[in-house]
Amino acid sequence: DKTLEVDRREFRDAIDRVSTISSEKSRAVKLSLKSGSVVISATSPENGTAVEELEVKYEGAPLEIGFNSRYLLDITQQIEGDGVQFAMADAASPTLVRDVADPAFARVFTHEKSIADVAFEPKGRRIAAATYGGVWLWYAKIADQKPTMLKWAGSHLVTRWSPDGKYLSFTSSRQEG
């Protein structure tokens, strides 16, 4: 559905530079894709923000997708050719990575759903978990439930309930512009 093709060395070097800002725990980077470019970014409350933009071949609607930078660095080191291709449907689906010069090379990996913060409603009835793309809500003590997703673009770092449990707030690393 969506295809990104990028110079392997430029991409690897940009991921390496940007990921130095991300937290040691997650090493998360965000790729913001649009026709002709990818913006690679990472944000950390302790270290600030790093952003790099590369010219690429990209086919598809604009997309923001998060990756563990270690995975991207590992896979780009395995590729011997000059170009790397990423094929993806959306930010939640597995990504197929190919060596442009070697059709036999293909790797599939899924995205982490790492949780950055957990908050318990004051009365203990609900649990909120902040993650990339929003906040998940669960009711405590209900088996086999499907959580409710409050979708909001960006990497969510902190979530808090109001003292009366009526409201939930969360902070995001998403930057407009």
C-alpha cells in the first residue's frame, strides 16, 4: 500500500544521530512520511528533540510511524546494497523491509506497543496506559475485555486522572509544523 525507498547509508546515519536523543529504554524514533521526504524525529523529556529530513522515494498517503531505532539500525546493517525499501499498510501493521539490490533479502517486523506510563483512576475502577498513538483504557476486574483506544497522534509520555476520576489528561511529544 505505502512504499518508502531510501539510501541505506544516509538513512542509517540519520537514525543513529536522531536516536541519541531518545530514551535509553525505548530508543523510539518517529518517521513522518510524505511524497519525496521522510522526517526522522525523537523526543525525550531529559534530552530534548532531534529532527532530520531526508529526500526519499515515497508512494502513498502521508503517514507517521514509530520504530525502535535499534531494529532499524540492525536491519540496515544486514542490507548489502545501497537502497532499502519499506512496505507498509499503516502504522500498526507489520513492515516488510527489502534490499533494493537483492530481491531474496526480505525481513518482516512488527511495531512495539511499548507503554510509557500507567495511571490508575482514583477509585481504582479504570486503568489508563499511554503509548504511541494514544491512550488505552481498561476497566479493572473485567475479564476478556477489549480496551478502548483514545487515538491521538504522537508518542504519549504521561497520563493522569483528575482527582474525581472524571477526566484523563496526557502529554504527547507530537510537534506541529
